[in-house]
Amino acid sequence: MNLFFANPWGLLAMMGVPAVLVIHLLRRKSRTVPASTLFLVTRALKSREGGRRVQMLRSSWPLILQLLAVISLAVMIAQPRRIGTSSTLKFVAVLDSSASMSAFRGPALQALRRSLDSAETLAGSVDMRVLSSNRALISSGRNAAAVMGSVEKSWEPVLTSHDVFPALRLARNLAGPTGI
């Protein structure tokens, strides 16, 4: 069972922990001044202390609750996910097959390889499909290396100008609501 974060940037909210600690360290300790008359209170308030002083960190319920709130907020923002060995992810990619993409065939294949490799880490098994922008299936399988080898051999961007939205709609339907 693996664990990953759907939003790893959410862990930056953990920076609130040092902020809460600094606030509690710089908090002034309240002083009690016994006085028999009120005119002595004004004289006692005119102390010559300079600035804030760092106090010892005292364990208190507000400190503990604030730290728990910051940590739980950071975890909720990061959205931890559990990957089971029996989980299956549907991954569908659409490659633009217009002739203008022939100039970018290498970078497009590299980007597809990175996407397929990262998709393999997201679930126990991944059902991968690669479509052409004219809705033709280029390759499918469960192994990123095999799918990528098939795509490198058979994907040739030579079509004329065409609409890619039907292929994107088909890919969304194939992937389903939880797929990529």
C-alpha cells in the first residue's frame, strides 16, 4: 500500500507550524503588580523593558490546538491518497496527428513517455490508451514501455487540418470520471 499526495504543494501550509511557535515564543507573560492605590499603577506601568523578549515555550491548550489545526489543514490541502495493489487507473492520451506536429514529434513523444511513466506510479495497474486526433487507436496496454514502443513505431502526424475535439470527447468517455 503506497501513499501519495494529490496536491503536494499543500504541504507548504506546514509553514504555519513555525509561525504559531514564534507567536507563542514572543508572547509576553502577564505581570501582576500588587498596589494599594490606583496612582501607583500608572507608575508601575512605566517600565523600562525594551521590545519583546523570547519567553520559554509553555505547553498550553491554545498552543496544542493551534498546532493541530495547522497540521490538519495542511494535510487536508495536500489530499493524501492511498494506492491499493488492486486499484486500476484508466489513462487516455490524444496525440495531434496534423502534419504541423511532425516538427515536434520528438518532444511530443518525450512528453508522452513522462506522462505514461508518472501514470504507472499512481495505481496498482494502469489501463493505457493512446489515440490519434482522428479518433483512431494508436496503442493500448498496461505497460508504459510497450505502449510507448508501439506509439513510436506507428504514430505519424501527416493529417491535414482537422478538429481534435471529437477525439478529446472520446478520450474523456474512455477514461471515465476517475481516469486521466
